[in-house]
Amino acid sequence: MDEGLQFYRCILCGSVVSVWDIKEHHGCGRCKNPRIRPSELSLWEKIVQILKHPAIWKWSEESL
């Protein structure tokens, strides 16, 4: 069972869209387009998302 975060890609400009972008902008944060599709991220895009949202990647207290 895959429990990872789902990321999307904007159909218009091709940028990565996170669940936080969807909540804040109702679609793409760059061009404000509401049309997005599920997407796998490249290694570089994963690194960028980790740097943009570091709090989500912290270890949970239950695993310690």
C-alpha cells in the first residue's frame, strides 16, 4: 500500500502542484489553472518539494 503524498501537474504550464497549492489556490499556484492531473515527480522535483515543505517530512513521534 502506497502511503506517499500525491502530487499533480498543471495541464497548462506543466508545474508541480501539491495538495497545499490545491487548498490555497484551488489549482496551480503558478498560473492559477484549476485543471491538474496526477503525476510522478522526478528526483529533482522531489528534492524541491522537500525543501519547500520541510515540516511534513519530520519523523513522527510514534516511530521514535
